[in-house]
Amino acid sequence: MESPAEIKEMDKKHENSVKWYANWRFITGGLLFTIILLIAAVWYYQATHFNSQTKINGIKVGGMNVDQALKKLKTTTLKNVVYIGNQQVFDGKDTMMGFMENDLPQIKKILKGQYTFFPSSKANNYSLMPSKQDHYRNQTLKKQVEEKLLAMNKSLKVPKDSVVRLKQGKIVVTNSVSGEQYDVPSLLADYDKHEYISEIQLNPVYIQPIKEDSEFVKNQQKKMEEFLVQTLDYKVQNKVFTLKAGELIKNASISKDLQIKIDDKGNFKKKIAEINQSQSTLYKDISFRTHSGSVISVKAKGYGWAINVDKEIPRIMKAFESGRKSVSASNIYGNGWNGEGYGYDAVKNNGIGDTYAEVSIAAQRIWIYKNGKLVVTTNVVTGNQSTHHDTTPGVWYVLYKQTPAVLTGRENGKITYQTPVNYWVPFTNGGQGFHDANWRSSFGGNIYRSNGSHGCVNTPPSVMKTVYDNLSTYEPVIVY
């Protein structure tokens, strides 16, 4: 049993314990309230203010509320200075960002998006387009920067692409060379990403040459190799000559769209000239089998054809370039009135064909053949030998036919006679031809030596119509 002193001591301890507990509750409650109040204050501040390292369009808005941030954006001047790397390339005029009160919701949206419960030092730079568009910035200044870059490129080293060429018959691939010119489209694309930043920092981007190991160059090489094994069938009359690219083409280039361009005539002229020499009849001595079966040589005069080699070469080159497999000769010329050639379609009888007129001066006779068959023959009178009005030997052609006609003779520019005839078939540009001669009573023999014509082939009126009907324009006339 406790003594009164002990009981008193115990009561005192209990009273002190009650007092301490009451004080502890008060202190704890106050501390908790303070913490809650602090947390609420931090939350409110964070919810209404930007974090310290937050930027909008490059402008620091850390620690500001939305109204303060909008005010700063509204009053910020854009210097509009453009850099490529560390080099300033353009300094435009100063402009305002163009923000207005109706941009406040967008700023609030950024505030909400960057919110963290506790203050953060993480750097964030948000891009915001103002409701009032800055046409200077996105149109005028951009165009000025483009023009500046293009002007700068003119004085900068141009990059050189690797090039595939055919040189002296061999495929050559040149090395690419790097340049210093800017890749303007890429820089302008980068510019668009800095639309509302005061100083526009563009990363240097240069025009890159096509490299020699690129797939593009490899495709060009393959195309050139395929081109060199190409052949072209060149048809002249009824013969086909196979032309080989590898033999004829010595220098060529290839475009970026894989189109090959032959750079010179190479061996084309020599080859086409050889073909022309073997096939053409113009100015040549043509081997001709006469009515009697004897073979003579008669030079082509008005009749005959040849290939215009210089005009034909570009056609053949183009045919190779376009990948054609065959081409026919086209540029044919001769001694026709307008430079046209005749006899190209005649391949029989050494280029004479099987339809023609044969005139023998020595025999004073003509023979007309149609499709290889003799249709008419008659004695005639040719040019007067004694006065040097001989009918001119050679292979000619029928210029035209006329019935009736008036023959006009000229010497030294003066008209010496005008004679009407029923049928007129000229075959030389000098005015020699077949016609009826009703003033003659006999034909053939040696009349031509002293009493011949002025060069024409005088034909008996009784057979002239048959001769006329069996002669056609452009058919050959062989005089020998």
C-alpha cells in the first residue's frame, strides 16, 4: 500500500503526462496544417506558373503566369536574323510576334502540358503559332533568304557528279567531287521549323554529288554496256546492212533519265559512205545488157540515185539512241529537176529494172520494154552529128509526157524554131526527148550523121502513139 507521499508523486506525474500530450497534439496539428498549406501553395503556384526552364518560341516564360507570358510574347521583338551554323547569312527587319488576347487559351494549354507537381528544371521549348499570321516571316523573309542562298551559291564551289561516258570506245566513270554549295530546298524546309524564333539557326546542308559507287551510276554503266552491244538493221533497197554500236560509236554520254546521247559521228560517215558506194547508181557506169544480148557500160546521167550521207547519219544515230531495231534509208537524192533521185526502187538489171526505153545511136533504133517484155521497136533519127547536136549518151529518165506540144529550139538565148508535134516525151533537162516527126519520110540508117535532129529522137508518126502510151514518167531511158 502506497504512502501518501507516493500517491502525491504519482498524481503529479499523471498531470505532467496529460499536459505533454495536450502540447504534442497542438504542435503536431500545427505542423500538419503548415505542411498542407505549403503543399497547397506549391500546387497552386505550379498550376498557375511555368517551370523555370520553360520557353515558348524561344522566349523564356519560366516563373510567369499565363497573363505575364502572353504580355511578354506580345511585346517581344523578332530580330529575324538567319544563321547557317555560326555564319550569319541574312539580317531581316525586326517584327513583333503577333500574339493577341485570343491566344491565351493556347498558352494555358501549354501551361497545363508542362505542369509538374514539384518545380522542375527540365528545359522545354514549345512552339506556338499566333492567331495573327506574320506574312513577312513566313513569306517575304523566307523568299529573301532563298534568294540570298541562291546568290551565295553562285560564288561557291559546285559539286561534280560522277559521270558515266563512252570515251574512245571505252566506258569511263569519273570521280565525284564534293562542293560548297548549299542545299537550298533542305535549308528552307529547316527554316519552316523555326517560324517564330527570333534567331533562326539552320544546320548546314550541302548539295551532295552523285557518287561513283551509287546505285544510280551502276545503272548508267549497265545501260551503256547494253547500248554498246546493240545492233541496227539498215535497209537500203532490198539489202539489209547490220550496223553495230560497238564498232561505230566511239563517244557518248548518258543523262540522269538514262537516255544515251551519241556525242560525235564516229565511224558512221565512213560506214554509210561505203554502203552508198555499193548500192547507189548516181554518176556510176551501169552495166547494161542490150537487146542483142551484149553487155555495155552506160553512165548514169539524169537517172540514178544516191544516199545523202550527211543527212542520213543523224537519223541512224537517233535510231540507235532510241533503241530501234531497224531503219530504212530515207535521204535519197539525184539529178532530178528538184534534186530528187530516180531508180531507188529498181533492183533488177543492175538498177535499171525491167521497164525502160533503149536507144541505140549506132543502130538508129529504139526498143521499149514493159516488165521485161518488148512491146515496141522502131527505127528513129537521133541528133545531127555534123552540127554537133548529138543525142547525149547516158542513162536518163522520162521527165513528163505531153500531147500535143510545141517544140521550141534555142541557141545563144534566141529561139531558132517552134514546131508543133502530137506527142512529146522529154528525158533530159537539156530538152532532148521522143517525139513524132511528120516532116521526115524515112528513118534509120545514116540519116543522123548529116541530117539528124537537134538532139531529140525523131520517131515515125505511125508508131509514136504506141511509143507514147508505153512510156511512163520516171522510167529510165538508156542512150548509147
